[in-house]
Amino acid sequence: RRRPTPTAPCPGRRSSSLAMGCSTSKKQAYSPQDPQPKPTTRRQGSEEQPTVTQEDEAAEREKVKAQQGRARRAGVAAESVDQSTIKDYVKPVHPKDDAQKQRLLTTLKSDEKMKVLFGHLEGERLMDVVNAFYTQEIAKGDNIIRQGDPGDKLYIVEDGSVDVFVKRVGVETGDARGTKAVTLGSGALFGELALLYNAPRAATVVATSGVKAFVLNAIDFKMLLAQSSQAQYAQYEGWLKEVDILKSLNQYELSRLADILESESFDAGEDIVKQGEPGEKFYILEDGTATAFISGDGGEKEVLKYEKQGSYFGEIALLKDEPRKATIRAGSEGCEVVSLSKENFVAVLGPCTDILKRHVDQYPQYADFLK
């Protein structure tokens, strides 16, 4: 099972562009009585190529103008955060009692929307998010958020209730706030899109009683996520540096591999790899323990324990397609690993054998695989 992957703080955006001078517009239709215009031609080599007509150019300009006037879709995770800002950011710690912390933890772990945002965080990193929430008291009748306003906070109702109104174009309700969509009570959350998009609020939320809410600022969410990702990648790079077959990689290559490692969880006694099966991935132990077993005529025998964070196994899968020589099984409390498939490795850096051949004399233990 894979754990949810982090919400990337600043994913790349794709933009479409028009190829100027290569019109895809349709020619103007003419009636049978109209004289058919002859397109002018220009020679290229021995072939005649139709030139771009004035009608084509005019149509292209109109398309470009329409494209420029079109509103852009709000970007995921909003604006980017530079490295110096991440480094200097101080994690906020707002006072809360143990019961409040536990309620927040429960919401972050159980709510489906929160799993998308925070499901990849555990332990200290998840507590950093809990600490960043602060409490706010809101009077009955107050607008907590207004439809159309910029969004910059997530709210979780600790006590009280709120009504959510949505105003739709062309629908008259007699209420400037629009139509009431739902009433939310203790434990409910709203405003989570502010953490992901630079987009205006999609609804108005009004306190129907005195409300006490937990509030998380969007900037704290982005900075905590960025710091967490940065720390995680640095840790992964450190582990990768210790893998024999990867020691010839430079910093850039290691950082690219760290970016494509995938986290996986295994229950106690669950097989991570099985003896005799094809090897497709190599693994690094992130948390917990694992044990290697070899089966033979005398049955299954334990041959090695993996107990240290950063321990790795299955690296031969990056070099050669051959069956696993042992079964690796999760320990008594399960384990977390990060994995790298041969397919992804080759897609990012090319064949591993080519990389090893740069410094083949440093790896006598892999000589047979490099022939």
C-alpha cells in the first residue's frame, strides 16, 4: 500500500500557445455565385506551398486576442515560495490543551479532505501543523468568509454552528448571500480550497451561534509543507549516498532520484519482496524493521535483519532482471520503506549499468552484473 504523496507546494503549470503563422482557421464560405479567389503561392524547392492569406492572418489575430482575454485557471498551491524564505521561516506554536490537540489530530487523520492535504505527514511533521492552528471566537451573525473574497484561511468548527450560502448567477433568492446550502456543526471544516488555490471564496459562511473555531493560515500551510518536503528530500539524498551502486552519482542526480522515491507501508509479517519473483524495485528502510529469509531444502532460514533507518535491499533490481534471491518480510510492528523502480530510474538517469561503468573499479561486488 502506498501512503498518500505530498501535496506539492508549487507544481508546474502547463500553458497552451498558438503557433503563429500556422493557421487552423476555416476558410470563409462562398456562395456558388461568388468568384472563387485563388490563393497566392510561393515556391519552396520544387514544390509550391500556399501562402498565408489576409483572411488567415485576421482570423489568427482574433484567436490570439480571445486567448489573451481568457481568465487563467487558479494555480494549485498558489504562489511559489523561494528557498531563503523556507529556510528563515519559524514554525508557529499556538497554545492549545491536550484535548484540543487530540481533536485536531483526529480531524486531520480522518476527514477525507484533510487526508489529501496532510495524509503524507506523520509524527513531528503532523504536530507542526496542529501547532500552527490557532483558536478564534466568532459572534453570532458574523460573516466568517464571503463569496468572492480572497481565501487565505482554513477553518475547523470546534464549537457552535454555521450556515453556508451560495450565490449563483441568474438565480434570485431575495437574500444577497444567495441560497442556503448546508448547516455545519462541531468538527466540520470549510475554506480548505484556500490552502490549494489562488481563487476567490466559492461561498459565504455565517455563524448561526457563537462559534469557536480552529484556524490555519494558508501561508503557514505552504511553508510547513515546503519545509517538510525539503527536510524529507535531504534525508532521502543522505540515504541514497550510502547505497554502494549510487555513490558515483553527483548531487543533481541524487536530488532527482530523491524526488521520485515512493513511500510504501507494510504490515507486520507482510512480504516486501519474495524469493524467486522478478526484481523490479529497490528499497530503503524508512521506519520499523524487516528480515531476510532464504528458503531451501531445509525450509526457510533467517539470514539478515534490517533495523537501521536507511538500510537498503534489492538494489540488484536496478542492474539486472533476475529472480529475488531472498524473501524480505516486515518486522513485528510493520515497516515503512521508500522504493525506486528500475523503470523510473532509467527514465530519470538512464541505465544504471552505464552509470556504474564510469567508476567500475570501485564496485568489484557488482562486476558480474556489468559484463
